[in-house]
Amino acid sequence: MVQDHVENHGIGSGQLIFPVRPFAKREASGKPRLSQDELEALGVTDPLPNGRRYSHGTMGAYITAKCRCRGCKQWSADYARDRKRARTGRVAREWSPQWRRDPTEYLGTDMWRRIWNAAVQDARLPFVYTPYQVRHTHASWLIDKGVDLERVRFRLGHGDLTTTTRYVKILDEEDSTAADAIATILGDVA
């Protein structure tokens, strides 16, 4: 499957096989958003024991009436996204047609899991590693071997060096016990 992916996407020597964000989607959800007219057409929730009813697509419907219709879920997703943006200081960006032009460029979650799980099983490692653990180990080993931080940043897809330098701090704080254990495990496997 990996070889087919490489051939189908014309990936050359030295290029990353998988994009930085293999699970990225063109839209936040696979369904188009409900318009204001469609939300209003949903009406109101069933009456609660106290007789109160709430319009679908509002906080009252989602939180108090515990409605999980499409309109109320849309409200919840918007609310969570806006709160995260406010907390992190990020601003909303409009979608650009230059992003993710080819939807086949990204592997679907199920396909990625199948490839990953098969590789982990074939490796017969004594522990089931997650992609995150392998990514972290990859970055740590590159930095430990003296690879330029800018190159590591590019390989990991970090937006700036601040994120990449976190790995340097972790390496400075670590002792060699964990590295020696991993070397022993990998030496036994090879």
C-alpha cells in the first residue's frame, strides 16, 4: 500500500511519504453547514419538565435540553472553535483554494491505521508504538545526532522553531537510561 501511494503521488527520493497532516480534511465536518433559514426551520425542542423550549442551534437547546440534532451539534462545534481561538489568540482564516487542492493527497484515517497497524505487526516490536511516539523519537534522534534545527523543523512541519526547540530541552533533561534501553530493544530486533 505504501509503495502504491509513493507511485501514485510521484514521491521522489528524499521527499516525505506522508504529508505533515495526514488526517486533514477540506472542511471541519464532512457535511455542509446549515444556513440560518435551515436552523430556523428546525423549530424548537420538545418541552422540558419545567415547560421551557429552546430554538435548535442555540446554547439552551444543546446544553439545557441536551439536543443533539444537526443544528445543535453545529452550534456546539462553532462555540468550541471560537473559545479555542479566543484562548490561543488565533484568528479565523477563510478557506483558500490553494489549500489541499487534491483531496487524494491526504490518506484517510482508516487507510492510515491499516498501514500503521500492519507495519507495527510486521516489525514484531515488543511494544505497540503510536505514530506520535515514533515522530517524537525521530525528532529527538535527529537533534541528538546534530542535525540542523531548521531541517528538523521542516521535516516535522512545525510553523516555527519554538516548537522544535522543545525537543532540545527534553534531550537536555533526559539521562541516557531511556536511550540505552531503546538501543537495546532495537539492537535485538535488527
